[in-house]
Amino acid sequence: MATPDSLYPELRKELTFPLAWGTSPVRDFSDWRLLARAKVEKHLLVERQDETPYAPEYGVPSRTDSCTRELVTLSLTRYERVRGALLTPRGPGPFPAVLLFHDHGSEFGIGKEKLVRPWYDETRLAAAQAWADRYYSGRFVGDELARRGYVVLCLDAPGWGDRGPIAYDQQQALASNFFHLGSSLAGLMAREDARAAGFLAGLKRVRRVAALGFSMGAYRAWQTAALSHDIAATAAVCWMTGLREMMVPGNNTLRGQSSYYMLHPGLSRFLDFPDVASIAAPRPMLFFDGGLDPLFPADGVRAAYDTLRAVWHSCHAEERLRLKTWPDLGHVFVDRMQDEVFHWLDHVL
């Protein structure tokens, strides 16, 4: 009789990812990309065609020496209005833009405020600055990008900031409710992020859009690039691994709770994480990971990087893929990592 201890390794052996590029019988990359994206779309469990008008409403602008700051409220789906921070450099434009995705970190009181200084809400400033000090060398990444000449848009994901805050143990209940409704929490976030890319790309002040994120934000960045043609380049910091290598005892992703924001039921029977990211090839992509990151074991990062490298090589686009492990760093996006990402964005955009 099968027991949980024996069943788990047997199921893990069946993670062969038969739809991955190079394994799939489809040999034309353009055809494979369409097939793989359709498979991801199917497993989001949230309908694809939501043509609800964005209907943006802008708050009173606040001007600094380097940019204009605005709050913008828009419809990413027909269900809810979402508020975000929009920064625009001073000058005539149009400008390159960055769709900035906040992390998870089990800190729900702030979302967009983790990356953009909350000029509109002094009550969140202390928590936002503490978060920036902990993970971002004290910087607000969005403000840094605006100072460098990028339009920046950062929105709250479901459960964070203006859309919460939820408590840690509510994540599992929230995901369960979505599943009972025939839908998916992770799928909703994926759909919203892709719609946000379309909104930003459609602004007259914008000429090209990159996606950037750290931790869960990195996952959101490469996932959005896979699902949206509006993303021209992607930088993902501290979220890439092979699933088999990640599924080891004690890994945080296997605890439930937070993982439900990044779990599409059934998709792993066909594609691994780097396979999904590879749908965006041969567009420019950057992946940084920390060698001391406890959330993503080194062997998983290596396996994922090998997959990504093979895909971009098959597209004759190796120069568009940047992979780097920082051996002395953990789960952080510190200033020296940021500076390399900023220079890379300057180059590719």
C-alpha cells in the first residue's frame, strides 16, 4: 500500500516536463512558444479576455527635481479597481518604462510602498523605509529608476497595501476560496500583471517597457514577460529554480500559505519554471540569484540557468540573456545588484 513517504518520491519522478523546449516534439520555436503559452493560459484558471476599460483616474501630481509622482487608480479586471504609484521623469519624453513588481516577504501592510517612497501616506513611510533598509540597501528602487529617466508603475497585488492587508494565515484560506470558485489566486495575479503591462505600454509618455522584480516580484516579472508581448525586457532577482530541485524537505515553498500566489495547479505536469520564463525568448532577460539564498538551493538555480541558457542559445540570442549568482549574498536586492540591473536596463532599452 502506498504511503505519503513513498508516494511523494514516485510523483516527483514523474516531473519530466514533456512540453519543455527541446523535449517537446514541436521543433519550431515560434510554434512551441504559442503552444507553451496556451498551456500556461489554460492553467491560470482565470479567463483570458478581460477587455474592461482601464479607465484610469489620476491623483493630484507631486513634483520633485527629477520626476512627477501620481497615484493612479485603474481597472485591471472587471472585479476591482487597483491603486498604484506612477512616476514620470521631468522632460518631454517619451521615456523607457519599468513595470515594477513588489515582493512578498509576509509583510502585507505595504505593497507598492516597498519600492516607491509613499509620498502620499506618511503613516506607511516608517514601515516602507524599514523594508527598504532590510532588502534594498535603504533605497526605494522605483524612485531610483525615475531619477535615471524611467517611467515607473508599481501596483498592489491582491492582499497587499490598499488591497489588504491580509494576515499570513489568511493566504491559504484565500487560495482555497478561489479554488472552490473554480478560479485561482495565482492566476488572478498573473492576469492582473499582464494587464498592467498593457496599460503602461499604452501611455503616450512611454516608448518601451521592462519588467523588474525581487523575490515574488521576480516571479511576477518573468511570468508577465511570458504572458505579455508588451514587455520588451525583464530583470528578475532572487526567484528562479528548477521545481524538482526546490521540492526538498524544509523548503519554504512547500509549506502552503505564501506559495499559493505562485502555484498554478497542474502546470508542472507540462512545464518547469524556467520553461515558462523561456516563452519570452529571445527577448532580453536578466536573472540574479544569491549563492546564500535559503529559499532557492544552488542546484536548483544551476538547473534553471542551464535550461534558460539552452533556450536562448537555440534562438541564437545568447547575448540577450544575463545569468549571475552572487556567491556572498542571500535573499536580497542590494545596491550593487541594483546598479548592475540599472546599467543593463540602460543598455537593452
